[in-house]
Amino acid sequence: MALTKGNNHTEIRTLLHEAAAGFFANTHIDNWIDQAAMDISSKTLCYEASDEITLIDKVLDYPVPSGCIKVVTCQFEKKGLVRIYPRHMGHISDTIAGRPEFYYEFAAKVAFWPVCNTTNSGKKVTVLSAKQTAVITNIVDQYRPFAILYGLYRGFLKDKKYASASDILTVYLNNLLFHRQDLQERPPDSWDMMKLAQRTVTLKR
């Protein structure tokens, strides 16, 4: 069962041994869950979303979608674009203007190369990105229980149980690090990644 914000709230209260609001106000716990969602999504990159950017003639770069932490990939007319870096500009293609083939992310902007021309102006590039969110239910199910650890950590801090808070924070951060490395880390694009292995198929008579 996927945990809702209410489920997380109840579990945090149970672990803090306070079934009803008293020392720990309901608003405090709800705020901790929202903060946990932001922290989890920013550290693990687990909240992924799709946005569209409309191309404009002669415009190279565009603001990244709202809330974007990292662009995962871009697609144009059902074809994936190849990630490059700003230093590759002018070295990867003799075509200056036309349909986009490459993209890079820099300074909260995403750029498409070749630069858009009149033929492609108004067309859209789909941007798949990891985003930050304050809504716990935006986060995929397996990451939501970590909000309980975050809430418990903040509760111990409020209660001045600093040693316990430190222990819980360590467990929380170790879990986030493991899940990011295990599920979210992606290698950079390269040309060989854009090709399928050639296979020889022998038909039986």
C-alpha cells in the first residue's frame, strides 16, 4: 500500500509516542512531511516528469521546466537527442541551423543544437527531467517511507534529543544515497548508446 501524507503523519506520531497533538503540533508534522518530500526528491532525483518546450527561430537556449533539478533526456519528433556539453559547440556538426540533434543543460537553461530555423519554429521538444516537489504523493511509492524517518529526525531535534536525531539522520541519508545509486544514476550519452546491436537471424526451413 502506498503511503499517503496522512499515513506518514500517523506513523511519525506513533514513533514519537504522541497519538494526538500536544508537544508536536499537527502543522509541524505536516510541514516536516512536505520538507521531506522536497529533500527526498532533490537528493534522489526520484520525482520525474515530462514537459514540452516550444522552439523559436534562431533561439539556442530556453529556461528549464519549473522545478527541474536535472534534465534526464530530450526528445524531438519521437527521436532522442544526444546529450553534449557546451565545449562541444562548433565541433560536432557543420550544420548551424535546422532540426535539433543535440542538447545540453547549463545555468538553469537547456540548449538545442543546431539552432532552430523557420522550418522547425513552433515545434516542441519533450524534456524528461527529475524535479523537486513538496507533495509526498508525487514521489514514487518506494521512497515515501523515508518521510517517516525525516519526520522522526525533526521530532527528536524539537525534543532536544540530539543524539537520537543524529542516528536517525544517518539512517535516512544512507537510505537515500543507496537508492539514488541503485535506481537513479544514469551514465552520460554516447554514440554507441544510440545504436542497437546487429543480430543475424537464421530462418528455419
